[in-house]
Amino acid sequence: MANPEPDLSAATEAIELAASVVDSGIRTLTTSGGPDANQVLAYDVAHAGAQVAAARALLEYGNRGSLEARIACAFAADMIHDLITRIAGRESVWGVAIAPLKAAHPLLEKFRAPDFVASLAETPGPRHLDDEMTMVVETFRGFADKVIRPQAERVHREDTDVPEEIVQGLAAMGAFGLSVPVEYGGFSEAGANEYIAMVVATEELSRGSLGIGGSLITRPEILTRALLSGGTEAQKSEWLPKLASAEVMPAVAVTEPDYGSDVANLKVSATPAAGPSGEPGYVINGVKTWCTFGGRADVLALLARTDSDVTKAHRGLSLFIVPKPRGDGHAFAFSQPTQADGSVGTMEGRAIDTIGYRGMHSYEVSLVDWWVPAANLIGESDGLGKGFGMQMAGFENGRLQTAARAVGVMQAAYEAAVDYARNRKVFGSPIADYQLTQVKLGRMVILIQAARQSAYHVAKLMAAGSGTAEAAMVKAFACKAAEWVTREAMQIHGGMGYAEEFPVSRFFVDARVLSIFEGADETLCLKVIARRMCTDAG
């Protein structure tokens, strides 16, 4: 039987029906105590809302051609199916009738049909970027293929540092200045292309390697956004050119051992103290963890409590640029003369062993009386107690970048799976010829393009000054999708997927971190997405 023609009108109706079901869940959530009192509902509503948003973004893509429309219809059906599984048996929890999505069943019959999904297995569809952004894709893909990929497996297997030639190569390409305004030595001139350039560059570098490519842009990006949000003119003039050129490479020191995503209750302190020559400054005391790139970094963007009254929560936090020597390997220990009385400050770090995402290394960092000048408090005196907001300004864009990283890892896994399926014969035929393999590959195409086009959509929103909630949603969706895509790519490789001979096993363990960093999935859903949904519902 021939596959059905795409039907965007039916897909639109089904997506809006799904949106109405999500709205019912939000109303129930709002009137029954909110996300904290109904965590399972809040989590499911957040993810369902993220998928509805992705389906809507893909509708615009679907209007660009027949293949694009087929992908959009297939994703709409996939999204409806997933929503049905979330609701089934919990209709009263959601506040909906039994089978609230029954009217969308004809769409599922057409566009979840195995033959239809299988027909998309090796037709990923164009991206529809303009000429300038296509050039960005080609530039970063070329660098990833020539410089990053040849070193990715060695760094992962031996758990070594990011090669310096990658850092300097990206610096020469201007990768660290994509969001730095031109007046400070960067390449940002405002507008949607600034954000889309960051998204496509991040995707291509992540396709090469998440551990030594895809995340290098993120840390300078976070500090850049924080400086643009709250830095003084003097601070922007000093630090932004250095970030753009990679003269200074930062790490982000926010998380603490007892406070993962609970940023508002951090304990690391920054106390006023005179420096070695009597100049004003602060001494920092406490322990930070999951400080990625903390060894190689030249500075830490460190969030510390400057008001000891913990009841002030996020209002007592300030953001500092903390200089440090460069380290290498898996541990470092530095000391400095600090206060006027001749005392010595120390900073020690150890890399946390991880199953994937190697190369960048995430550190636990202990600081004892580590002194920083008052000029390094972002915003200086006006920045006291305002660090939380500045940090969140950086993290919002970091969530969009993480979605782009997920797309890059998925794309790499999909390409590896297609290549292996074409060349691996089982029972006399390439496994690419079997329907089950084709359906897996077809669903990969659907999920990847949905995540990619959603990221582009959110990039445009953020360029217009909005998109905070949408950035959280696209991260939630894309990172979950990456877990499925990389797992199935690994499964297509069979036993060789479990061996370390093929990079697909690296894609799998790398993808697992995506739902954890830049806001753990559960916290992101409950504290950001679901809470925002309830607020918007009034």
C-alpha cells in the first residue's frame, strides 16, 4: 500500500487537540496545589507541553515541501502517541475524560504506520538556513571533521584533556565571540542570526564530540551573557574582548555538593577583605562541584553568598570573576598571598570521574580564603545581591545551547547507525533493508528534525528578547530525545555497539549527561516549565 500524502491540516488539528489536553493538565495543576504538590503531573505536563511546542515549530517547517510535511505529520503522530501513554490510567489526575485524544486516532493510523515511518529512514530533510548560516554550518562542520573527530575517541578512552589545538583553532574561527558585541571584539550585531549561529555552531561541534567540542562555547557564552546583563562598562571592556579571543577561558562554578539545582540556597561565601596591598576585595570560602573545565580555565564565574542571612536566598548571592592559574590533568592545587596580614589563600581541585563527557573534566573545587579584587564583582557595588539574576541570564542561553548539543550528538549517532546498517549483513541482507531498522532510523529523523527546528524557533524568540520558558522546554525535549536516539543507534550496531571499537558507545554515554547538566530534567520541569505554565494560566 502506498504511503499517505502528508496532511498538515489534520496535523494542526491534532496538535491543537493535544494542546487543549495539556491545558487541562495545567488547570488541574494550578487548582490543586501547584507543581510541588503534584510532581508527577507537573513533570508530565512539562514534557508534554515541550513536545507540543516542538510540533508547532515543525508545522512551519512542514510548509516548505513534501518531505518536510511528511516529517511534520510523523512527529505530530509520535507526539500524540506519547501523550496518550502519559495520560492513560491517570485521566482523573489530568482532569480529562477517558481517551481525550481519540479524535486524533486517524492521524496516528496514517502517520505512525510502520511503512510510513520507515520511508523516512534515510531522508533527514534540509535545514532551510539562509546562505550566511549555511556557511557557518560548513565552517564548523569542516573543523569538527578535520580537527575534533580524529581526536575524539582517544580523549574519551584515555580520559585526557581537551587538546589545546582545538581551543586555539576555535578561537581563530571566532567561536568564542559569537555572542560578544562587535564593539567588544566579538561578532554579535544583534538579531536572530546571532542566536542561530550559536545553535548551528554548537550542533556541528557536538556532532564531532560533545566532550571536546560541543561544550567549549558554552562557558564563555554563559559569562558573556552575565556580563552583558549586569556588568559595568569597565568590566565589559576588560573581559569581553578576552573572552572573544580565548585569551581568557572560563569555567562556571555554581553547583555545590549539598545544593545541586537548588541555586538559591548556596553556601559558598564571599566576605569583604583587604588584599595584599590593602586594596578592597573579597575572600571566598567553600566548595563548588561539577565545575566543568575548571582545571584548564583561567577564571571561574563563581556565584557566592555575600549576605550571610540565608533567608534572603537568591537575593544574597553575587557573581564574581575569579582568576586562577591554568591547570592540566585531573587535579590542581594553587596558593596565593591574600590579605594584608600575610595569610595565604588556596584553591584545590580534583576531576570527578565520569562515564562520558570526558575531555572537559568536571571538578570539585575547594577555596580557602581565595582573594579577588572588588572590581571582579560583576556589577561592582551595584551587583551585590544580584548575582542570581545574572547567572540565570547566562543559563537561559545555556539551555538553548544544550538543546543544540543534543541535536549534534543525535545527528552523529544517526549517521553512524545508517552507515553501519548499510554495511552490516544479517541473514543475507543488510540490516538497513529490514523494516524494524528502518522504523528506528525513521523515528530518529523525526526527532532530530523536531529538536533542530525547535531550537531555531527558540533562537529567534531569544533574539527578540523572549523565549526563556521555551529555552527550558526545548532543552527538556531535545535531551530526552537524544537518550532514545543514541540508545537505538547503539542497538542497531548490535554487539559492536557495546564494544569500544565504534564511537556509537561514546555517543550513548555522552547523551546521558544532557538531561542532568544546565538544569536537571526534574528540576527544570517542576521549577521552571510547569511553574511558568501555571503562572501563565493565571
